Amino acid sequence: VQLQASGGGLVQAGGSLRLSCAASGRTSSTYAMGWFRQAPGKEREFVASISRWEGTYYVDSVKGRFTISRDSAKNTMYLQMNSLKPEDTAVYYCAADPRSSQNLRTKVPDYWGQGTQVTVSS
């Protein structure tokens, strides 16, 4: 499975961005998919996940601002980010796991995409 993330950029606080993650290879609509981020000097953290069986899940800091979605026909996952804050600045990574959304959130997902930089200016 190959994952290609895109859509990052520079935006002012309060603005919006939409990240995309295109999956190819031996992928399946049953895979859990999600987003992680890593800010400079910090550990990578889980942001959001989506799966057919477990629905969507968000870290508390993005609830109400970010929306994760998926287009199975296009094998693409999205992260709509609204009301962005400077603390959202990070490299965002997409990930996929054939087991479960819980496994993706709590363990190391099997598949990772390259990161896309999101910078929010104050």
C-alpha cells in the first residue's frame, strides 16, 4: 500500500486547509485510515481516524474544527481543517492499517505516507 499526502501550505490563523491522502496498491476500503502530525521538537500525535466499522474519531484538540472523510471510489481520504490555530502547525502524515481504527490510533500503523507541511501564522 502506498499513501500520498498533499494539500499542506501556509495559512493565517482562522483559515482553512484540506489535506488529501491518495491510496494505491493493495489497499482496501475496509482498512482504517487516519492522520497524525508532528510539530517541531514534539512527538508525533494522533489527529483523526476513520473506518467502516468504527466510524470517525478525533483527538480532543481538533474536535469541532477538523473533519475526516473518505471517498472509497477514489481511494482517497481527506482532512478538512477549519479555524486553524498556530498550534496546529506541524507536518501531517496519513496512515492506514488493515486491522482496526483502534489499532491505528494506539499502535504503529502498517502503512505511512510522506508528510505534508501545515503552517498556521498568527
